[in-house]
Amino acid sequence: MVTLLAGTLLPPLDFFIVNLAIPSIQDDLGGGDILGQQIVAGYAATYAVTLTLGGRFGDLYGRRRAFLIGIVGFALASLICGSAGAPWLLLAGRILQGLTAALMAPQSLALIRASLDGRDQTIALGFHGATLGLAAVIGQSLGGLLVTADVWGLGWRAIFLINLPVAALALLGSLFLRDPHTRGVERLDWVGAVLLFGGLAGIVIPLVEGRALDWPWWCFVLVVAAVVLLRRFWRYESSLGGDRRGGRVMPLVPPGAATAPGVRIALVAVALFYSIAAFFLIFSEHEQTVGRTPLQASLDILPLGIGFLIGPLTVPYLVRVMGRRIAALGLCLETIGFLAFAGLAAAFEHTAWTAAPLALIGFGQGLALPALIRLTVTHIPRAFAGLASGLVNATLQISAALSVAIVGGLFYTAAGTYGSTAAITAVSILIAALLFGSALLSLRAERVPAADTLSKVLSVR
């Protein structure tokens, strides 16, 4: 589990840890605002569009093998980023980080799903979800601390080089991983992979690049092309069928796996849940607007992380009272937390009292994320554990991009007109509404029976 959690921690950590280091990187390497934007966008876009492919690769060719390749590649990419002396080399390293993270991350959840049962699987999913959410909080805090501390004179480079010892420990631990790999000799659906990659890229790239570039015309062209490619992808996957085995091509995304009622509802709930992704960026911007330093801003968000750490630890006790409605409980607590934060922000602009609602938000998130992941993966058979993991992670990443583009865009627009305090108050209320919608969907998904046989997926056309 420690090994798998290292593979869970590193990808989202490297997305968030770079935020507070961007000004230092720009001062050192040049490139201005465009470089800062590309550092974030290059990683986020590559990671998001290749996650499903990475998960399916593990299903077909071995999850332990995929994890090993991913962890070694991610360490190499981190070394390239940490030693880069030119903007182009840093960007190349970030793209390589995205590709290798997309190969590594799905295997963690897939191996948990494929290897463990019952209570062990529930506990493991709790740790997985807690690690995934904590990475966002740790990334925000650690980025500011490392840049401020200037460890061994490394400055911003430390945010990438810190990955190396973690990757080394994960590589050592991977020698002891069990991989119950039982699939046959099916080949990867390369046509489907190319179509899906192009379709997702056409959606994600405009989301992560559009706002900063003032929505140029090519963003809209990419979105239209993406719709065409994704429709073609779905028709192609349906034409393959689900029973072509014995060395023949299996669909990259079997239609039954993605259209089962429980999966669709759970994925929408996951997407609404991760509307919170924009809050980390917005919170940092607001804090510095009201006079907080990057280090103070990184410490102010810590109550959310502490709440997230405590949340999963209480699940075994709450299950006795709430049954399987833990996701709805966590999402409702987050809703209350955001409404309370909005009220305090409006009244005081900045106050130490916001620590209480932030802790409540983190506690609710710690309950909800593992439960939502469980809701999704238990509706997809173990044979497609990598696919399930890829779908969940891809949904989280695309939702994060949507959240930053839409919720973040609303914040910056409102901040320019009404000020930062009014803007963060408004978007906090919006996020609360989206989280409550996720809570309602999670209750509905819980009522759908889980499917754990291959025939159930392959028979849905």
C-alpha cells in the first residue's frame, strides 16, 4: 500500500506544487507569463488526455509492469525539470511527467481493486482517496515552503527534485507488488487510442490555455473537432464488440463499461465533486490580494489538509451509523463548509475564523473522495480495473480543468469588477451548489447494484 500510495501521491502533487513557484521560475529562466502558463498546462493537458490509455495499458500488459515504467519515467522527467537551464527543456520535462504520470497513477487504484476484497479494499480505497486529496493541500503548502527555504540553494528546482527519493522508495517497494494479472493476449486498441487522445486533447487544451490567451479562435475549432473525434471513437468502439478475444483487439473502452447506469451517475458525481479544484488557485490569489505572503497563504490552507487527514480515519465508525451513504455525508459537510467560508469572507475579508470552515471542507472531502471512487470502480468488473482507474482519474482531471476555466474565470471576472472578497464569496457559494448536486447523485448511484462480472459489461451494447 505504501508503494501504491507513492504512485497516487506524485501525479497530483506535481500539479499543485508548481503554483507558488512559478514567479521564481520565470525570474530564473525568463519566458514571462506564457512560460508559467505552459508549465501548468503542458503537464495538466498531457496527463488528462492519456490517463484512460495508461489504465488500459496496465489491464492488457500487466499493471506492475506499467507501474514500474511509469515510476522510472516520472523520476527521469523530474530530474530533467529540476536541472533544466532553458524554458524548452523544462517544458519537455513537464510533458514527459504528464505522460509517465498517466501510466503510473491508474495502476495504483487498479491494483487495489484487483488485489483486495471486502474490508481490506474499503480501507485501501480510503487511504487512496485521502492521499489523492492531501496531495492538493500538501502541494500548495510544500511549494511555498520549499521556495522560501531555498533548500541547499536549489530554489524552485527543489519542487521537482523532491520527487526523486519518493520515486526511489516506490521503485524498491514495487519489487514486492502482487499483480493478479489474468487477462489473455488481447492487443491494445491503437485506433481507439488515437481517436480518444485527439478528442480529449481537443477539449482539455482549450480549457487549460483558453482563458489566459483570451479565447482565440482555434480553441473553438479544437472543441468542434473534439466532438467529431469522440463521436467517431464511440462508434468505432461499439463496432469492435466486446467478445473479440484470443489475440484480437478488445475495445479501449468497452461500451458497457462506460454506459452502465451506476458508472455514468458516479462519474458525473465525481466531476461535480472536483469543482473544488479551482478553489486552491482562487484561495491563493485571494490571500495574496489581501496582503498575505506566499508562505502565509500556504499555511492558511493547512486546516483543510488536516481535516482531510482526519476524515478517512473516521469512516469505520461513521459507516455503522450512515451505512454506505458516506459520500453524501461528506459532500453535505463540504457544502456547509463553503457556505460558512463565504459568509466569513464577506464579513471579514480575512480572518483566522476561516480555519474552521476550511477544516470542515477538508473533513468532508476526506469522506467523500474515497467513497465516490468506490462507487465508480465497483460498477466496473475487476478485469477492467485499469480502465476504471483511468476513467476516474481522467474525470477528476477534466473536471479540474473545467473548474479552473469556468469557476476560475468567474472569479477573475468578478474580482476585476467587484473586488477579490466579493468574487471568492460568490464562487464559494457556486461550489457549494455543485457539491450538493454531487451529494444527490451519489445517493442515487448507491442504489444501483454493483456489477462484477465481465459478461455484464460485454453484453451491454
